[in-house]
Amino acid sequence: MRALLLALIVGLLAACGSVTATAQNAATATSVATATSSATATASTSTNATVATASCASPATALTELTEGPYYKANPPQRSTITATGVAGTPFVLTGFVLTKSCAPLANARVDFWQADGKGNYDNAGYTLRGWQLTDANGAYRLETVIPGLYPGRTEHIHVKVTPAGGQTYTTQLFFPGVSQNSNDSIYAANMLINLSSASATPRTGTFNFIVNLG
């Protein structure tokens, strides 16, 4: 009887040990997976920043400052997605970096975007297709919007203000390649063209690095 009782106790202890080990292993696996995922995301952003810096030849030419235009509206919300359900236009994601002329990334630079929708209309009553964001530690920004439409006298464009932390504001506009109205637009600047992805991509994507007039 004693031997049977002892065997039962040993069995229970072994089972508890197995459950504990399994729980510890699961927790460890989850922790490792989370850490690996976070490290991968950080490494990816760092790699993109390295690529952006590598593609920037120092001393780089600063962006061309262009007119603010009549439709800027003060106090837009802070957000990286400026479109919304029902907004006319082809979905578009723009990414890039804010860099100095020596190709150093600028963290916490404010990048302010505003634009027309796909039909060429601005929201002057509210803040649709308007918003600002801060670049991350690698100087990167990411904008979710739509490709703007045409309106009389203008080609497709996105308005931008770039303000490095503690610095002056640079006002400019971005343009899209292959738009026939570019050649007749008095504000158009060829060096402010977005590097646009293939038309088959959904959403359309593009890149642009803002070089500001800092060493």
C-alpha cells in the first residue's frame, strides 16, 4: 500500500513538472518570437534608412521651395493617414526620409501634407486630406492618401511643409511623373517628382526624400 501511494505521489510530481516546463517553454517561445519580430521591424527600418542615406550623394541638392498656394488651412490634425472612406481617388502610399545636405537623417521633423482629392477638390470646410506627422528616429515618414486630381490651371500635386526640429519651415509641392499637364504648369519643378510605382500596384506607392538646406 505504501509503495502504491509513493508511486502515485511520484507520478503527480512528474506531471506537474511537465506542465510547468511546457508553460515555461511556451512563454519563452512567445518572448523570443516577439523580440525577433520587433528586432526584424527595427532592422528593416534601419536598413531602409541606410539605403536612403547611401542613395544621397553629399553635398545633396536641397528641395525646391514652391508657393504655399491658396488652400492651406492652419491647425490640421496630427496623423499619417489623411484619406478616409468615400474620398475620391486612387489609394496612394508615399514614403521617404527627411535628410540634410550631408545626407544625415533628421528625426522629429514635422512634415505637413495637404491636397485635393481625385476629382481636384479641396476640403476647405474640414480637414480631409490634410494632416501632419513627425519623422521617426531614422528620419522616415509614411503617408496614406489618394492620388490628387486635376483642376483648372494645375497639374497633379501634393503640398508639403517640412520643418526640422527647432528649424525653419520649407514649403514645397510634389508632382507625379507622366502627367501631361506638368509641362504647362507654371509651378512645376522636375526635381520634385515622386518616384512612382507601377500602375498595377494596389495601392499605388511612391517615394520621395526631402533634402533640407542644413549641413
